[in-house]
Amino acid sequence: MTESNEKQYLDDTFDVIVIGGGSAGLSAALTLGRARRRTLVVDAGEPRNAPAAHMQGYLSRDGMSPAEFLAVGREEIAAYGVELVRDRAVSVSENAGGTKGEDFAVELAGGRTVRARRLVVTTGLKDELPAVPGVAERFGRDVLHCPFCHGWEVRDERFGVLASGPTSAHQALMVSGWSDDVTLFLHHVNESELSDQDLRRLAAAGVKVVPGEVAELVVEDDRVTGVRLADGSAHARSVLFVAPRAVPRTGLLEQLGAELTETPFGSYPVVDATGLTSVPGVWTAGNARGFGEQVVHAASGGYRAATAIVGDLIMSDLDVSLPDDQDASLPGDDQV
């Protein structure tokens, strides 16, 4: 290896590489930076909450723009020497000849290959929206999916819920806590698919159930004003709740052979309490770990993964330096 090639290799070798620059990844990077671990964040710039104008329920940051939140996070990690590259990780692999869980290579779309002793995969998930005209264009504004994220801001408005399956009855019941005027549009779901208990609860909550395919949203003056069915009838609504199909971005974890488990919201990695996957040396956090991880959960998960990694690295280095003689005296012991 030439001197220049050796320098390039050293420059591209880190203690930890964090793949994903959302709240989970930045939180992990902040903790790793403060622990004096050489850390690289690879950020493709595709946060799940990008369509939203604000985020809610995060103590001290309630109502903050997601973009502003991430910008502040990037400034904070830079203060601790964490590097960030705007790129996409296209493949990951482990050095088959090295110690298990100690040497990973990450190939970036830009052509660079970086290496690390530990990985944190925070690649999140993608929301696939129902193919109804107007839904994708209005998502994050007056087409919403989570009442805990946006319910307060649209409280007491005329809610619609677009059914995507029998479980949409539960969504309609949940959003009824923020409005007394809720209509469940069955769309492609037959009323017979709803349980008797769901129907009784919907009636008790005052939720109106409307059968028939939804053809489009009615939008006037840049606001949703109604839902039009395929039969031409229109129902006045100002907010529509939908249930996107979650597509976890687990491709990199699968390349490493991580064990996944099937859930009603997609396949997610099997992890321990810290986010450690079944692959030694590889952690995950945020929506790459589970569907229900909100910003506050993701940040917490990133922190938890990072602290576990720091401890793991310290103990790993100490184990390597241990003398072969297991009866060796402890530091400070008097030698006779």
C-alpha cells in the first residue's frame, strides 16, 4: 500500500458509521461525538416527516419545523467533530477474514468506500399512500395519518378517514377524540369486513360510515373541502386521515443477514433493548426499527444505541489488551 493510499484508507476508517441523518441518526452521532469516537453520518436526505410543516409532542421542540430540527442537529454534531456526508449507502459488507463485528465496509453511491468498527442503521421507512387523486399532493397538510402528530392543529374540523382495510375502523375511532364530526369512507373495504364490536363502537362514537369507492379529493383555494365518490356524490370534509402502507428500508440490514420479524406494518429487525440486531456490531434505531417510532422515540433510540456502542468498544479494546495469563495481578497490586 502506498503512503497516499494508506492515508486515504485511514481517513475513511471510523469507529462508527451512522447510516441515516434523521433524528435517530443525529442523536446517535451526537452521543458518539461526545464520547470522542470518530463518527461518520451518511445522510441521503430523505426524512420520513419531510412533508410536515411542524412536529409535535417533542418536549421543548413542540411545533418546530422538522427541517429546522435536523439543521440544528447537524450543527450540534459538527461541534464534536462528527463528519457528515450527503450521500447514499448502497451496500454494506463485513470483512470475512476479520474479527466478527469489528470491520464493516460501506459503499456510497458517490463511489467512496468507508469502513467502521460498528454500524448504526437509521434508514427509516417510506410511506406508500393510497392511489387517490389529491392524497399525495396534500399529505402532511390536510391529509394526515397520525392524530398525535397533528390532531390538535385540526381539532373540531370535519374529519374524513379513508379506509385501507378493516383496521381503519380503529383509526376512525381514535381520531374521534379530536372531533365530533368524523366520517369513515370504506373505499374498497366492505362493511361486512368490520367486526360487530367495531360497528357498535363507531355508532357509539357518532362516526358515520359511508360505503363506496373514493374517486378524488375536492380542493378549493388550496384547501381540502370535500371527498368525492365514484358515484359522483361529494361529502364536505376539511381533513382526511389515511393509513399509508409502511415500507421499511431494511435493505442494508438484509445484506448483512440481520434477522427480521413480520409485523402488521412490515418486516423489522429483531433487536434487543439497545437496538442491537442479530448481527454483532450492528445497531438500529428509529423507523428502521419499528413503525411507531415518532421523532422523540427515534432520538431516544439513537442515544440508547450510541451509549451501548461506546461501552462495547471500550470493553472490546480492553479484552484485546488483556494478558494471556489469567492470573495476572490487577493494576496497583503489589508484586512480591
